[in-house]
Amino acid sequence: MYQGVNASEGIGIGTVMVAVDPDLTFDPHEVSDTAAEKERYQAALAVFCEKTQAQADHMKVAVGEAEAEIMAGHIMLAQDPGMTDAIAAGTCAEKALVDTSTMFENMFLSMDDEMFRLRAADIADIRTGILAELLGVEVVDLSVLPENTVVVVHDLTPSMTATIDKEHIAGIVTETGGRTSHSAIIARALEIPAVLSVANSCSALTNGMPVIVDGGQGIVIAEPDDDVLAEYQTKAKEYAENKAALEAFRGKETVTADGIKKILGCNIGSPDDVANALDHDAEAIGLFRSEFLFMDATELPSEEEQFQAYRKVATALKGAPVIIRTLDVGGDKAIPYLHMEPEENPFMGFRAVRYCLENPDQYKVQLRALLRAGAFGDVKIMIPLVTCVEEVRAVKELVEECKKELECEGLKYDENIEVGVMMETPAASLIADKLAEEVDFFSIGTNDLTGYTMCADRGNDHISNLYQVYYPAVLRSIKNIIESGVNAGIMVGMCGEAAADPLLEPLLISFGLEEFSMSAPSILRARKTISQWTKAECDELAEKALACSTAAEVKELLEAAAR
């Protein structure tokens, strides 16, 4: 048995096909005709973009717009001047591509935000595609597969999954990647069981070998005996039945067993993600990460560009809440045209609201766009990485300035737009009562709150055991934030991964959480979980959980109580 990351749920039973990466080795050499070499590179780039666009078109039909955007993003990155202008005098196209792409890849890998680190995998995928065109090499093709194939590959890149033969693939196993990688996102969208980061799987698992992929537990069982095979065939049948049963919750209100109404929202990164959110029955957008508008551009997006993006989301939600986080960028998230300076400790550096308040003219462009979009729906402004009341007040002053400007210009805007805080720092948790007096809502970002509270980097394997929301310190922090908001009469939501955790959801109900926001595929399951608990039952469980001394004790308690 092999352990990995549980990237996409389900049970896959089939035979192994190891997808071998193409040989992209080359001999770096000097060229005498730089102009001709640039033309050769541009020709390879054009073919790459054409193929990638075809993949995006195919994915849009087969999977959805949100996943197709991943491939469209590849084209934008490949055409970035930083990539295309890399060939210097005498340098061959292959070496220029590898040197430049590796520089960008390392830059993204050094960033704190996991969503930005995804770009490193994108850069590597682009490099492989263009290099293959330059060398005349065929890349991995997963478009035609034998029935019940379990694909085993070092890294399942977006370009591989763009044309994958979904009907014949039983499971996916990789040697790299995590739950938030594009490989995992697409595997979940395709509803293919996947286990990632299984060390040495490409050599340990061989072609034709029978295997079981348990995407929920993150395990791979090679050459199972008859008893194990029969056990997992039963599990696969039960999983399919349970999944089908979730459809009964589509179109229903999200309520506890005793009738307390909750809101199920979806986290998105671009306007094109909205269709997928609504397809999965989202009742709101609990987090729109606006930095992706900035990251996917070559210059600062204009007010009109931002307004159109925000309005598209607001209009699609037809009056349902849309919480948009203002630019969350800093020393650890390098957007080249912002000219951010590298920092020794970017986790606690010049980022998010700190950066925005130091660049008020730039920040007001975004605030004006948000105010204008508010005239077309229930748009709410969320401030990231708040640590003190002064930051909130400063942002609110800028919002009022923008209102006056828009009024003078005769532009429509939301006079009563709500401003809230993303509660993701221990400082914000400790002064939650004071912040609640200043804002209209809270949204808890459990990913950073857990990391900051436990002083644990989730990307550091040596201390990854400390990065758990079940630790009493984190649970007490969450409870304090929610109760402070409830006591002040403001809405409290959660947009971190914990909102989709069926073990944790009863505790959040007990604490008084009103909105649960998560990835689209988790919505129906969360609605079912919430429907199974009364407030009194949740309170009883929460009392026991808060009396625990360790994360292991909390998790054991919650697992025993799970429904």
C-alpha cells in the first residue's frame, strides 16, 4: 500500500499505465543569426498556443468554463513579454526558454500563497509544450486509453488533462502535487479518483499491474488480493450511491435539522468560475480572489476592466451576496509590474491591506470599481490581513472618498456597500469584538489563521503535523471570532478549507457561523451534513471538543460523532 495526498474522492479499480515524460534534452549552442532564432521560437510558440487553445475549447465543452480558463491562462503566460523576449544575441531558443521559464518558476515557488504557487506548475507545463515544439518531440497523450486505466505519471499537468479520455480512466496517481494543484482541481471537476504525491510511483507501479486508487483516503493498493478487491468493489458501489443521493439536496435550502437557515457560498478566482459555482448550487460567492485579475495582466487593470469583471459576477448571482477580497498581494506575491521588493520574511511583511494603504491612488481604482459593481448586485468589500482597527478605518475613509468622486461624476454606485474583514490573523481574533464595531461582516480565512496561530508553514513537511484546524488554539480562536460577530449583530462567514470539513461543520453551527464558503464540488455534501444536526446536538459536541487538550483528541471525538 502507498500513501499520498487525497486529491479527488472516489474509488478507482483498474490496471496501471505509466505515462512516460518525453525526452526534452538538448545541447545548448550558440547561434549566429539571432533574428532567425527568434523567428524559430515564435513559430514554435504559435503552434503551442494553437494547440493549447484547441485544448481549452475541448475542455470548455467536456468539463466547464472554469477549467478551460486554466488552459487559456497558459496562453497568456506563454505570450508574456518576459517569456517571449528572452532570446539574447547568440543564445539558442531552447536555452533561452529554459533559463527564463526556470526563473519565473522559482519566483512563483517562493511565494507564500498556495494559489500563486500553482503558477509554477503552469510555467513548467508551458516550458514542456514549447520545448517539445522546438525539438519536434511528442508530449504525453491521454486522449485514447484502454478501459479501466489507472494513469501513473510524475506530474499530471493541465495540458495532459485537457484532452484526457474520461470514460476509460479509473484513477490517477502522481509523484507530485497537492489538493490545490491544478491537477487536483481538474481531477475533481472530471470526478476521477486521484492520489497525488505518491513517492516513486512511476517506478514502483508497472504497466498492467492491477491497482486500487482510494481518492478519499489518499492510498493506492497494488496487486490487491481477492478479499481486498471485493471490499473495495463494495466501497465503490456505496460511494456511487451516496454521491447520487446528494442530488436530493440540489435546489433545497441549507438548514439545520431544527430549521436554522445557513448560506452555502463558493470560493472563486475569476468571473469565469461563476458558472461552475452555480452549477453546483452555490447560494453566494463567499470569496472572490481579486488578485487573479492583477496576476493574469501585464499592467495594472483599469477601473473599467475591474468594474466589468466584478459586475459580471454580481449580475450572475442575481442579488445573492458576492464578497470580493481586495488586492491581496505583497513581498511574497511578486506581480512584476507592481515592482514589489523581495522581503526576508514575507509572511509578516509589506502585503495585502498594508500595501494597498501605502498606494491609495492605485487602491482607489479597485474600490471605485467595486462600488460601481455594487449597483448591479449585492457586492461586499472584504479587507485582507487586518491586524488593527486603524487599517479598517483607513480603508473606510478611502471608500467614502470614492463615493464622493463617483457622485460628482454622475456614476451609479452602491451608497450602502458593506465593508468587512477577512479574519485570518491572531491579532484580528484577539480584537474581534473591537473590529466587529467597525465593520459589516467577518469572513474567517482558516488557512492563514491556522498557519499564523500555530506558527506552521503548511508547505514545510517537518512541521506539517502542526498545520491542523483541530488544534484547541485554532478552535478557540474561531469560536471567539464567530461569537464576537454574532454579539455585534454582523454576519460571520468562513471562506477557508475548514468550511467544507464535515467533521468541523457541527462545531461551526454551534459557534453560530452563518455562511460556509468552499470549492464548488463540496457544496451539496455540506448541505447534507448541515441538515443532519440540530443546534442542541452541535452545542453538546462543541462542549466536548473544547474540553479536549490535543488535536488528536478533537479529531477522534469528531470522527466518532460523524454522520
